[in-house]
Amino acid sequence: MPASIDDVAAAAQVSTATVSRAIRGLPRVSPATRARILAVAEDLGYVASPSASTLATGRTRTIGVLAPFADRWYFGRSIEGVERELREHSYNLLLFSLGGYARNREGLFNHNLVRKQIDALVVLCLSLSADELAHLHRTEIPLVAVGGPVAGCSSVRIDDGMAAEAATQHLLDLGHRDIGHLHGGSEDEMNFTVPRLRTDGFEAALRKSGVQPRPEWDVEGDYTVLNGVRAAARLFDGPSPMPTAVFCASDEMALGLMFEAHRRGLRVPEDLSIVGIDDHEFSEAAGLTTIRQDPTEHGAMAAQMLMAELAGMPGAIRDRVVPHRLIVRSTTAAPRR
């Protein structure tokens, strides 16, 4: 019969939890004790099993990801980054996908459900209610947000206000003063902080240049290509003259705007300059000027923080505001005079 973790603990005269920590390389085990345990385990032919490790430590080696959508670009790439980092360290990922904004949330924040399944949680830029946050904090699991600030959590993100301001300033520097704005809708603003931050950045850039936002050039999408097309139709069919440029709060909406402009025979950038935020995987092929961020790296950073925290490293979880960068391509130019 193969040796068990209890056999190793008895022979080394330590607890099963100490055996598990020593074999997994976790902190709070002295070098001498670790060496003794490893020697005993080798002599007995003990091979640690995931289930034994979980019973001894209360750890599942599983990190959860809470995502409003799993099929949208930013969320999908962030999940990919988390999973990549966890896989390299023999951790598992458990995805909690809401399949929408505020639906299907109640059961996920049950105290026992979360505590029994995961050791830590990544929240993909979804605003949490006070009750939801309290539930999560009662589980005493480490928590990191990705993609935008979430009240009560440390986060990995770009400065979305500054990113939007930089995109808008690029248009202003080219000489544009008639600038439209394609942004998220009211449901986006209810569930995320990012849409409002990007709107604030857009308006701040205009104010600094003495330009007033034009309500008739303010149109809502929902961060998808299809709704970028629909928002573009509303913009083009409005009673006012067209703007010479549009700042889009995401590349996907910007791509939709480009498709509709081309369908109507408008030239980009000769008739209309377009800038977005994200540097979506299709943006380079489309020649879209944009603000670059890397959600895959954001997800990986969050996973690294959580694993370091679980390993006992002090101060591992902290706010990380990562750099963004303006990428100038072929969709922006000076306005025609």
C-alpha cells in the first residue's frame, strides 16, 4: 500500500499541513524541517496528490475569474492571460461567466459556494455592489480587479481617463474641432466604471482646447462592432452636418463606424478621421489609429499577484496602473479645409 501524507507526517513528527506546505514549496516552513520532510517522503515513496494537499491546507489550487462576458475581446484576452499564468504554476482556473451585465449574479456571491471552490478571485472590471463585496471579503480570499477600478479591490488597469484624453488630443493636434463621440450606453455605465472614465477624458481634452462637446454628435454603442455600425448610422443620418472626426471608446465600435462609413462612400481619413481605444487584434489590419493596452498581460499580472499572495509574500496585491500608448495608423489625418 503506498505511503500517505499521514505516514510522512508521523515519521517526520510534524502535522499533515506542514508536510503539504513543505512539499509544495510554500513559506512558513524552516529549511531544516523542509529538508527532513522531503527526505522522509522520498524514503517512504510518497507522491503528493492534489486531493491530499487540499485536505491538509484548505487550498484548492484554483483561482476564479468573474466575467460579465466571456466572448468579448477584452474579457476573453484577460481570461487567456490569467489561464496562461496559472497553467505555468499548476493552478486551475474556474470561470464564473454572467453571460451579460447584472443577470445571474446572486448565487455566485454565496459565502460557502465561493469559499469551497476557489483560493482567490479575479474580477474583470465589473462594478460590485456593497453586499457583493462584503460577501467576497467575508470569504477572506485574495481579490484583484482587472480592466478598471473596482471599489474595495486592488486592480490592474490603464488610466482610462488619460487614455481617452490622449486619443482626443491626437485629433485636436491634427486640427480637428468638430469631433464626435461614440461611447457605451447607460447599462455599461451602470455596471462598469470604465465608460464614464473614458467619457470624462474625452470631455476634459475638449475643454482644455476650448472646444465644446456637441450633443448631436454624441452617440451610444455597446462596445461591439454591430452596435458601432448602428451608432454610425444614427450619427450620419442626424440633422446636423457630420463631424470631421470621431473618438470611439473602443476599437470594436470604431471598426463598426469604419464599416458604415465605407458603405456610405465616405473616405477615412479624408472625410472622417477615426480613433479608438484597445488595439484590438483587427485594428492593425484595418489601419485604425488607437490607444494600445494589453489585456492578456493585465490578466497575467493579476494571476501573479494572487499566487504571490497565496504563497505568503507581503504586499503582493496592489494597484497597478500600466502604461498605454498611442498607435498612429491610417485612419486619422488633418481635416480637409
